[in-house]
Amino acid sequence: MVAGLHAEVADGVGTITIDRPAKRNAMSADMWRALPAVLDDLAGNPSVRAVVLTGAGGNFCAGADIAELSDIHRDDDSHLSTVAERALAAFPKPTLAAIEGYCVGGGCQLAAACDLRFATEDARFGIPPAKLGIVYPVGATTRLVRLVGPSAAKYLLYSADLIGAEHALRVGLVDEVVPAGGLRERVAELTGTLASRSLLVQEATKEIVDAIAAGGPAEDATRRWLEEMAASGEVQEGITAFLERRAPKFPWTGPSR
């Protein structure tokens, strides 16, 4: 594992921690390069039902390390933050960004690539390329517009100003705001719920919803997932558990695992 980035698995939840507190968890080039491989390992682990991305030391991520921008910010598809963002967005299982402190630039890029974003009430968000003369990557811009809409995206990108958690909640950049000190408990509560649900339904939902959000057709994906559902035993277990008044033990762990 590269310095500044580590992962662990407990109780069906994988946690990726950005751990470079001396730089408010700014991502080095090596950290951006390493993230897709970390995600691949978690995707291939059948015990992992959901993934949390968070930061150490009271901040989520202050973006890309300015000292390494020439290596990180390239003008093609090898742009390191874009490659990492795509890998995170393509992760097949539910992902959640647990945000406190600064979530800026590349930190916002990573948070937006997660399925859900929970933040403490004192979190701060910003996208600063206008301060640096850098055009924000098209993939990250597209994802931002889908989340917050054109007007809010323009405000964030034009101004490069920091906004608070309540503002971020209002425009849709985050899904829930919790009191300072309550983030870990709330995230554990939700991921515990996710880990108890049907992974097949969650993976199917993620692919289908993302296809619809991108403006593309979802019929083929839906048909494929219905076939997978029929062969999986998920429905039988769900109905049996309901009738027996017990928690279901869904058997499906993935088509390739």
C-alpha cells in the first residue's frame, strides 16, 4: 500500500482512508495512481458489501498536492485524478464518502464519484481550479453538473469559494449533514444496513440508475439483472426470511466471484 492511502475491511464494509494529515490529506501523484488498485482489491473481495472513503486527522481531502500538479494534471485520459475518479465511480458496490473538514478540489472530485456523501456540519467544500488557471476535467465537471445542476456547478467553478455543509446539502452536493462528532456512528449505522441488504439489488440499482442519469438506455442492463436475479436464489431467501420473521442471508456475492 502506498504511503498516505490504506484500506481495511470489517463487518462487511471496506474503508479507504486518505491519511496525510500534515497536508490536509492532499493526494500525491502516487496516491492517485494507487487508488484504482485499492478499489480493485475491494471489488474482488466477496466479504465486502460496501465501501467508505474518508480522511484522517479531521479532514477529508484538500485535493491534489500542488507540488505535484504537473504530474497529476495532464491534458488527456491519463490525467491521474480522472483515472482514479472513474475507478471509484465504476466500483460495483455501494460507496459512501464520509466527509469532515476540508473537501476541496480533487477531494470534491472523489466525493462526487461516490454514490452517497455524508458530511459533518463544519465541513467545507470548494473547487479551486479558477484560482490556479486550470480547466476542470470534463468527467468531473459532468459528474458535478449531474449532482448539483448547471447553475450551482458554475458558481462553484467560477468563484472557487468555499461553501459550508448546509449550502452543500441545499444544492445536492451532499446527501446528509450530521453533527460534528457524529459522523462515524451515522456512517456505521447506514453501512450496517447496506451490508444486510441484497448486494445483487444494490449492484443492479447502481448500474441502472447510473445509466439513466447519463441519459442512456437501461433496458439491456435491467434485462441482464433480471436474469441474474432469477438464477441467484435472492428472491427465495428474501421471501423465506420474511415469512420466518428473521433477517435474510442473501447468497449472491457477484457474477464473477
